[in-house]
Amino acid sequence: MNLTLTIIGQMIAFAVFVVFCMKFVWPPLMDAIEARQKKIADGLAATDRAEKDLALAQDKAKDQLKDAKAHAAEIIEQAKKREAKMIDEAIAKANAEREHILAQAKAEVDAERIRAREELRKQVASLAVAGAERILQRSIDEAAHSDILEKLVAEL
Amino acid sequence: MAAGESNISSHIQHHLTNAKMCTVDGSVAFNKACSEAGFWVLHIDSLAWSIGLGILFLWLFRIAAVKASRDQLAVPGKFQCFVELLVEFVDSNVKSTFYGNSKLIAPLALTIFVWVFLMNLMDLVPVDVLPALAGWIGFTFFGVESQNVYMKIVPTTDINTTAALAMGVFVLMIGYSIKIKGVVGFIKELTLHPFHAKNVVVQALLVPFNLLLEVLALITKPFSLALRLYGNLYAGEMIFILIGIIGLLQLPLHFIWAVFHILVIVLQAFVFMMLTIVYLSMASADNH
């Protein structure tokens, strides 16, 4: 245990090492460590944020789905109502048409009957006249008894 | 057996002697020629090993630092992770102990921790290997009797190394004290505490006592730093040497002591680092 000049040499070496470490070793390593720590912290924060966003989006999607379902139900309900209404309308229209057609047909039939009856009447009249003419060919003057015949025709 | 005993003691003595270099009559001389040189001797083995290990430390860490600064956000390799782990470990210790703001303390602590650890680590190299190799080289290439070639490979078993570290820390302690408190503040700290009196005359009487106590407290710190490391490693080395001379039985004993010593070398490096931080923290604290 003897102190010698070595102590001076060791002190110089120590000082040089410390200065070198302080200038060229510590700062780059510390910077890198801090940069990486920051990156990791950012990454973790981003993950948290993403998780929150995901939860929010899921909630939103759920709400939207619920809304959409409600909306769809409403639309179906409206469509059903409209369908029923349309059917009713169609039925009413068809009924009206039927009534109309029936009425028209009836009118036509009536007109036809009247015309036929008229014709028949006329023919009957003329037949009666013809008959009477044949029966009364000689005795009855057509012109003199036409009023009677007219009356007969009107009664038919 | 007297011859055997003197053989053993000279073997131990050989192991505990540094390789010396000095100048005698204007020319370079080595080892036994330097016995008259007193202070003006260089322990070239301590210097070479410690500086070599220091350069190894800085070289390895510089590689990691260059890699780290090339792309700060790249995924680090295993070696770089290890280096950063050490840096982080030292940094957290410094931050939890040293409250001032200093760019020097943390790199200083890292240098002390790793350098002292590497120097202590040399203790685990089997004690006879490198001295025998050095003796063989000396005999084969320089024609020196291998008995006269000295090689002490653990720099921290040389009081000069530990004292140099402690002196460096001591200089920084004084520097920080003066920087933070000013010269007047530092003198006040040394003279007005721990005994303080309101009366000026009584205070003047107390100054010598205070000075004695405070100066003693101040200079015990580097002494304790230097002697603790030196004592632990010297004792460890001594045990290794003693185990080394007992023949075949040394193998299990050597193993057990080496395993135990792994703890000691890390612990002593850590203690030296922590005490450095604590002392510098105390020096820069203005709490008196």
C-alpha cells in the first residue's frame, strides 16, 4: 500500500473517461431512450384512444341499427296501410265500375226492351190491323175505323 | 519446512507486487531497480489494465450510442438494450438521489459503475494465469527471469487506482460545494456548524471545533471511498491467492469463493457509485 505517481495517471485517465462518457456516450443514449419512451407512451395513448373510439363507434352503430330497424318497421307499417288502402280503393272502384256497367247494361236492356216492345207493339198493331183487315176486308173501311184501331194499338 | 514457507511467502509477495516503472539516473528502469524511487513510480500493470478496461467500456458504449443516435426509434438489438438498461438503471439511481440539475453526475456515475465493475471483474480471472503468462513472455522475449516479472491484473487492488477515483470525487465535491454555496458559503459551512451560538465571542470560540469536525467529516469521505474498494478487493484477491496455493483442493474452494466474489465485485462497484452520488448530492445541497 504505497501511493505513487500512478495515482496521478489514474486520475487523468478517470477524468478523460468521465469527460468522454459525458460528451459522447451519455447524451446519445439518453436521447434515444427518451425518444423511444415517448414513442411507446404515444403508442399506448393511441391504443387507449383507439379503444375509446371503437367503443364509441360500436355504440353509434348499435344506435343506428336500432333506428334503422324502427324506421324499417315504420315503413313496413305504412306500406301495409297503403296496401290496405289501395285494396279498399280498388274494391270500391271495381264496385263502382260494376254498378256503372250494370246500370248501363240495365239501361241498354231497358232501352232495348222498350224498343222491342215498341216494335212489337207496332207489329202487333199492324198484325191486328192486317188481321182485322182480313176479317173485315169488305165491311170495314180502314180509314173510317182507324181511330178504333189506334185506340187498340195504344192499349196494347 | 523453512524453504517451502519462504517459497510460499515469496509466491504471495510476487502476486501482490505491481509492475513498476521509473527513471533511474535519466534512463527508464523497472521493478526492483525502482525500490529507491519513492513516489516517482508508475504501476504500469494497474495503469495498462485500468486504461484498457476503461477504453473497452467507452468503446462498447460508444458503439451503442452511435447505433442509438443513427435511428432513435429503431428496434434496439440485445446489446444495445443491455447498454440502455444500464444507463437507465444509473439514471434512475442518480435521479432518486441527486436533486440538483447537473449534466455531469449521471455520466460520472455510469463511468464509475461500469469501470469499477470491469476492474473488479479481473479478480475472477484465475490468479496464476496472467502473471504466469506475463512471466513466460518476459522470459522468452526479453530474457528476464520470470520471478522478476510482475503482473497484478486487478487495478482496484492497487490503492493508487481507488485513491485516484476517490480524489476525483473529492475534487468534484469541493467544486460543487463552492459552485452551489460560493466560497464564503462553503467556509461558513465548515466553521459555523454543527455548533452555533448567537453570541459572537462564543461563536468565535466554537469555530476551531467546528472546523476540525467538518474538515474531518469532509476528508473521511474520499478516504472511506478509496479504502472500502481497495480493502474489499485486496482481501478478495488475497483469498484467491491463498486458495491458489493449496493444491488440488483449491478447485471447489475457488469455485465457491468466485461465486461469492461475483456478488462482491458488483456490490462494490454499485456502492462506490451510490456513495459518489450521495456525497456530491450532499455537497451541492444548501440545507445548512
